Amino acid sequence: MSMSRREFLRLGLAGGVALALPFGTSTCSGSGGGSTGTVLPSKARLSEPFQTPLPVPPVLEPARSDASTDYFEMVQKLGKAEILPGLETEVWGYDGIFPGPTVESRSRRKIVVRQRNDLPVPVSTHLHGGRTPPGSDGYPTDLIMPRGMKHYASMSGHGSMEMEDARRYKDYEYPNGQRAATLWYHDHRTDFTGPQVWRGLAGFYILRDDEEDALPLPKGEKDVPLMICDRSFDEEGSFLYPSLDSSLMGEPGVEDDYMDGVLGDTILVNGAPWPVMEVSNTRYRFRILNASNARRYELALDPEPGDSTSFVQVGSDGGLLGAPIDHHRIHIGQAERFDVVVDFSKYEVSTEVTLKNLLGDGKTANVMRFRVVRKEKEESTVPSRLSDMDEFDALGEADATRTREFRFTRVGDGGKVMWGINGEPFDSERMDARPELGSTEIWHLRVAPAAHPIHLHLVHFKVLSRNGRRTLPTDAGWKDTVDLTSGEEASVLVRFDGYRGRYVFHCHNLEHEDMMMMANFEVV
Ligand SMILES: [Cu+2]
């Protein structure tokens, strides 16, 4: 394996400092309206929308439990799926399925997930939104190696090039010391997260607690996770992705045309193209996740319910809101979660309600459809108080002991254009911030010349302002990802709770992340 330029950079072998390039290249082409990226046209015949029933990923059972801990096991391996009718798609999935199995756990009940790697590439699993100790957070170079491959200790930041025995599995420990929330787990391998998630390495992780259980929100089969992502397909049905090296073992990165991001032309929900779900005329809770590499969505219902808003938001990235928020439309950047209730009693039985993407056009303007097929007695409601958010509400600028600035831009290095933070491409050896455990800081984030959803590992934050003004309704509640479009800036108030150690923060456009728009912080 030859050492790429970016590996030199990561290992600190190059002395040069990358320069920020002027803004200005186009950030959107094809039908990616509102998203930063380029549409990759499928070669396969795409399916007709609203034919496939919505699948719901299976919930993983623990392999065993003891007094303090539940133990789960997953194998990352090849699988087969029929995503487009009559065609077979090879999936790189957790347990060989896409999305992976849903992990359910309870607040403050520890779980251990043993991840075994039967894929032909290194992997690292990150629990997105998890307050996780550093050794289990899925640092990009904390890899589980494939069969027959040695691990370079230096890649884990230990400095020397000595080899150690290949480790084919890893036990991830999740203490779950946080509120009920909709989290997700996905691959985070350095330089190759984009193609590996595209092939299927993503799943839900739903954390529950007593506070949420006590609420009269829709439950059971009316509490439905929706993983929205876009993909493109080759003639035979395999996932199409413009990798420079499709073995994902050589040169990382994508063809130049796609360096702004890869946009698929097929919208999948829980792995099915434009699916349909039959519902009764009652309330449903949808845990909406945008698991796309580069596509952003503006979600709306068509038709809208006559006398009320389409979505009643009850939760954000970090769990329940204090009080519900009504939205006609929801902008959702990559990796964000919106936990919403939709009230189908506002529609006549036999109405077809389409979940639209107002940022898409043609086929990408549709996401999925609900068919109201029967009457049923309503057993749920949305209370006006959801959660005790006193701590969140009390948190203000005055609590911050320090302010840091981070600019998310293109960076140039010897003619090669990449993405970086404060002018620098990612370097696992460089520490970009050292916040103190228990402290609160203001992070001022500025992005250009593209949309960049900014994600911090470990912590949750409060969005204080956007472009110097009030936040948007979709910024409410505890967040771990803030979606910024080109030229925007936001101030976020971050509480560095949880654990000491090294973590990353990065853009969640996965092509930008792979092309180095990532940096380290160490909680000290
Ligand atoms: Cu970005």
C-alpha cells in the first residue's frame, strides 16, 4: 500500500502549512438543490416510487446480560439485498444488513457491543450522539483490521511504526450516561467513511429512559425510526460510488467531479426506495435521521393537514425537547435527527400523504408515502411539557470560560484541493483544542463555500445564534450537529461533560470528512 499525500500529512511528515483558497467554485450541480455535491446518475433502471412497503430494521437481542451490563455482538460482513426490484445489491453491513440492526438500550444501563470485522477493509464504529469513553468512540484510526492485515500502531497515534497483531474484533463500551435520545452508529474509518457508509455501514441506536416512558407519546409500532439516505446504482444493482480505488484499500477519495459530495438519485428510507407505509388515522412518532453522505432535505407533507402543522417536533439530536415545536417544514442536514409526531387523524381514511423533499427535484423531490388505510382509537397525545430542560434553559453565554473560532473552508496543498478547518487538513497528531472537563465554551463556527453540517463527538451543545441573529426553530434543544449552509455562521455553547480524552469534530458531509475536514479536541 503506497502512502498517500494525506497519510504523510496525518503522520506529520510534511512540513508545509496548507493555505486557505479563495471561495468560489460551484457547490451544487445536477439536481442536488440545496445540497453541496454532484448527482451521480444510476445506470440501473430505478423503481417506481411508493411500491415497496417500509421496512423497519430488526432490534438486536443481547447475547447475554449480567447484573450491570448487556452484551451485544455484531459482525460486519457482506450481505445481499433486493433494493431495486429484481436486482441484487451487495451490502457491507452490520450483520450483513442495511440499515444495521437497531440497538436499544436504557439510560445509565451499560452495554458492550462486540464488533467483529469480516469485511475486506479496516473499520471503526462511531456511536453518533453517544457520550462515550474515548477508547470506544470510534476514533478514525482506531481500526479493527480485516483478515490477514497487520495494524500500524502509529496510526492510532502512538508515534512508532511498530506492528502489532491484527485484532479482528473490538468491544465497544457504552455507559449510556445520558438522556433518552435517537442515536445512530456508523463507520468512521479514516479517509474511507464516505464509501463505507454508502455501502451500508449504518444503523439506529435508540436510548430510552423512565422520563420518556412516562409520556403518552405514540409507542410500540407507532414509534418508527426512519433512516433517510440517497444512493445510486450500477446496471446490475450494486451501489455506485465514484471512489478513486473501489477496493477501498489504495488511494482514498473520489473523482474530482464529486469532491463537493456524492448525491444519489434514489431516495431510500430504511434501505427501501421511496417506500410506502400504511397507517391508521392516529398519531405516529417518527425518529427521522438523515444518514446521507452529502444530501440535505427540506421535509414537508403533501397534502399538509388542513388546520395544523405537519410535524410536531418532540425531540432533537440530544433527546426530548422541553416543549413540542410545530413545523410546517423541516430542514435536516446530514446526521441530524428530528423526532416528530405526525397526526394522521387530520386526514380522511384513504388519503395518500407524501413525505416530500422540497430541496429535491424530479424523483429526489419525493421521500416516501403514507397511506391512511383504517380508523383506530387514538391512545396517544403530545403533552405540552415533555421534559425537564431547566439545565438547558439556564445555560447561557455567561457560563462560557472561553471562546474558540473554527472556519470550515477549502484548503489547498501543493495544487491539490481538499477541505479543512482553520486552513488545516486533518492531522491525528495535531491537537486543535484542549477544553477542560466540566467547562463550558462558546465555539464560533463559520462555513464556506459550501454547506457543512458540523458535528462534535462526545458532547451536546446549545445553538446560541445563527449569523449573529436568532436561531432557527430547527436549532432547538440539545444538538450534536449544526447544519450550516454556505456563508453561514453559528455560535454554539458546548458543555464538555463526560470523559477526558481525544475526540474529533468534523463536517458530516462524508466526502468532506474523508477529504480532511476534521480536527481533534482533547478534554483535559
Ligand atoms: Cu463539509
